[in-house]
Amino acid sequence: MVEKKKDKIHKKEAPNKMPIKERLENFFYSDTPAATATKFLLAFVGIGVIVCGGAIVPGILKVIDEFGMPESKSKRYSHKQLSNAFANLKRQKLVEIIKEKDGKMHVKLTNKGKARILEFSIETLKIKKPKKWDGKWRVLMFDIPTKPKIYNQAREALRSKIKELGFFQMQKSAWVCPYECEDELLFVAEIYYVEKYIEILTVEKLLHENMLKRKFKL
């Protein structure tokens, strides 16, 4: 079975933020295809500690079947593919196996695995486009320090991700999106440890919004 623990990878969690484990669960129930069997299995382990009563891979397959995800996803990979994926995760030291006195095997993420889960969560992050626009603009502003060097890397990573998410750059450090995205932005900012350097505004009117409407095809 999968044991869902209460602890979070990050202790500071904004009240309206979606925990990483919930993001991973949404990934399994969505139609988004997993890129590889290794990523699929890594994400599944990331949901919680997997407890197996016997052989590891058959035990994992049983847990996946019991999880209740769509059959199109749970049956996507063969026993051999998942077996190779698990061997790959072990080789990269992304998961570890702990044998208890009762003989049960616990499969869980290592610290390196948790870091990879954060990367994976960012890779699969999307902003939902509603059927009808609510007429409001979401403006992201950030002023990230230039020193130490890690902040420069964080700024570039943040800029790259918001471009990927479809934001339009109004000014050097001001980006706009017409859809609800505060949860996603807070998640990305926390991953890069720059949440205190960003501001998210929700506004009903912008001076050049006609241009933005054309840009976003509203």
C-alpha cells in the first residue's frame, strides 16, 4: 500500500498552495503522458512510501493497480519496463529500500530523489485555461538580487519557466497572464527560494490591454 505522510518537502507552505504530493496525484489522474517509465515510477514513489510484502517490482505493480489511476496510464508500461525503471532509480540513488523486522520492504525517495521530484513537478507544471476568461489580468513582478550568484541562476530559471507558462513580458521584470496562476507562481518561486522577491497582482484593467487581448486571443 502507499502510506501518505503528513510531512512536506518544504516546511513553509502557503495556505493556498497545492502540496507537491497532490500535484503528483493530479499528474496520474490527468491525460498528461509520462515521458518515460522511470519518471512515471519516480512520481509514483514521490506520492508516499511504498510498502511491499515480498518482491519489490511485483509489489510496486500491485500498489499501482490498487491506486485507482486510469487504466490507460497504469497499463502503459510493461513489467519489464518498470523493472528496468526501478533498477535505473536505484542506480541513480533516487530511491532506497528499507527492510523492516517484519520482512516488509519500504521503498521511498532519497534526498536526491526528492530534489528530482521538485524538478519533475516544475517540468509538468501548467496553467489551466478556463472556457471563459474572467476579465482579470494577473501581473507578476519580481526584483531578485544580483548577489550571491545563486540568485542570478534563480532569476533566469524563473524567467524561463514563466515564458514557458505563456506569460507576456510587459516590462523588464513585469509579466502578465490573463488566467488564474497564483498557486503555480508561488510554487515555482518557492522552489527557487525567491518567493519574498516577487509580487502577484490581480487587476481588472490595464492601459494596453487591447494589445494583450490580441496577444492572448481573448
